[in-house]
Amino acid sequence: MRIVLGVSAGIAAYKVVHLARLLREDGHQVDVIPTPGSLEFVGRATWEAISGRPVSTSVFEGVAEVRHVRIGQDADLIVVAPATADLLARVRAGMADDLLTTTLLATEAPTLLVPAMHTEMWRNAATADNVAALRNRGMDVMEPAVGRLTGQDSGPGRMPEPEDIYARVDQLLHCRGAARDSGPTSQSPPSLTGRRVVVTAGGTREPLDPVRYLGNRSSGKQGFALAERAVHWGAQVHLIAGITDAEPPSGISNLTLERIETAAQLHEAVLRESVHADVLVMAAAVADFRPADYAQAKIKKTDDDANPVIPLQRNPDILADTVRRRAGTGTGPKVIVGFAAETGDDAHAPVALAEQKLQRKGCDLLVLNQVGENLVFGQDSTEVHILASEAAQRTLGSAEPVHLRGSKVEAAEAVVSQAARLLEGPED
């Protein structure tokens, strides 16, 4: 595949050298187009050595072959990393004042923009408006990572790691190849445009006394990835987030955020918001139990060394309640996606437990995470099995679960894709 790798003037440009190498090692032709300012961070010689191709920033080179148009016409994919706030603004405005922006204006190839900037710049209303407009035009704008920035600053705005960008590039190229192979008479890929999606994320806290609670290790990363990918597929997303370590998506049009803490609060929010939803994705890690009694004062240790006994009671089963309401009233999400965090036991493998849960809950799709110490919770990578109900299997045209090992963004893409296909109905 022919990939154009644009590089704008951000300090994260040094990390893109590794991305270029990954793409070359995968057999792709990589044409690097740096902006003039980006050469202050990484020089032309480095890009030519890594890509094996000549590098230019000028529209006045290769004039006879109309190179500033030809590059975009011949590309299978264009990636811009880092995409600075300035670059996003210029692309949104349709400017063409250097070789990179001219190429972007002259291409019909899929385009992936990878923002990198300081947190304040990412959260600025102008940047948020630019990102929303570019996404509405069909460009894929990745969410920046959260972490160390230039100097002592830290927060959202860090460029995703080259491996994560590479994984997204691989997805886009796979989709483009599949579209080409399917021919002009095939159906368009599924979309969530005009659909309403409710996503839950993070964990719940069940208060024991004014300072203590029962909780879990959920970071919220998977739920946030699901919300972002649903927006990218065209949906209006309502994100209900519990307790999270990761920062929720910000500056995204078509996404609203609601914060909750307890399972009871999540139960109320899901029932309220899912009534008119097309899709519900229950990625939150909901506490199964809560303390039966809340102590108004901090529970103290006693002089007799007795251990306190803390009775627990069940929390509402949010997923099952939503499925029952849909069956009983005909209202609610057309597609309900549950999540199962399983460790397995002496008698059952995690997949077997997930299959039992799918039958018991009655949802359309069930996403299995095999969890444990240093597995899934808080990690950027994951391994999932996406199981479908019998009715969903008929619509999807396959009884085989989807098995994926990779980033949480990749897992989110797979889940959103399956949900969109279910909304569109059975295959011909």
C-alpha cells in the first residue's frame, strides 16, 4: 500500500520515525511530507533514510508531474502525526499553503489525523470545533493519549504511541482493501450515523462509611474507547462514567458525559438514557454487592480485637433489567451489548462462563474479558471474545465468536462494528 506520512511541527515528531519504520517493515511504500517547521525537530535526511524515498516540503518541486496533486491521488492512506492545533485548523479551513496541506486537499484517500499538543490547546473550544468538523467530513481523528507532555506538564494531548497508531493504520488499510475486493456492487459498510448510543464506563464505588467503600480496578479506558469509536462511526453518544483512572474523552461533538458513583445511580441513569437509544454498551464494571448498612460515622477498631462483620446485599442487575424492559414493553435499545469480566474457575473456562452469562442475561452481544492481576484493568491492551446470541448470529451470518487480541481501541472498533451490523439487519 502507498501511505503518505505527514509530519507537522510538534516535538512528538521524533516518535513518528519509529512509526515510519514500522510501516516500511510491513512492506508499505511510505512518502514522508514534513511541514517546513517540522524540520526543526526531525531533519530531511532522517526521513529519507527511514523511508527510502525523496522528501520535499515544496509545491514547486516536481511541477511537470503536478506532484502536489498526484501524491494525494495515488495514496491509499494519508496519516498526519503529529497533527498540531495549527495543522488541524489549516486543514479544517481548506488551506493549501505547503505540500502537506495541498496533498490533503487533493486526496480522496482515507485520512488519519493524530493530534498532539498541550492539554489547554486540545481542550480549547477552537480545537474542539475543528476536530468535530473534520470528523464530520469523514476524517479519522484519534483521541490523544494522557500522559507527560513537554516540560513538567501532564494531561490529555500526548501523541499516542507509534504502535497504537500503527494498529489503527492497519485497520484502515484492511477496511480499504476489503472495500476494493468487494467490488462496486457491494453494500456500503455499516454506519451509526443518526443513531443514539449509550456507553457505560469505569467502576462503581459502594460506600461503607464516610471514608471507605467497596470498589474495583476498572480504569474506564475500554468504555472511553467505545464511546470515541461510536462517535467516529457517526453516532450521538451519551457516556455514563463511574470511577475512572483515565481521562474521559473531551472536546468531541456528538458526545455528552454523565458522571455517577454507585451501582444504584448507574441503574437509574441507564434506564433513563437507554429508553430512546439504538445501542446500549454496558462496559462499566458494576459492583455486584453493596454494604447492607451505611455507617454514618467511620467504623472504628475495637479494644477486644473483634473483626467487624459487614453484611452485603445485591445491587440491581442493570443489564438484565434493561433486557427485560425491552422484552416487556418493546422500548429501549435495539442492540444491547454486555461485558463479562471472568477469571474462570476449576470447573469452567472463561469462555464457557461467558456463554452461560449470555444465555442468562439475554443480551445481543457479550464481550468477554479474561481478567486478573495485571490483566485488562488499567492496561492499554486487551484480549476479548465477542459472543452473539442465536438471533444475532443469524443477522451477522456467523455463529463463531470474534476473538481479538490487541489495543482497547481495536477491541472497541470490533464491538462497534458488530453493533452497527446488527442495526442494519441480516446479510443478503
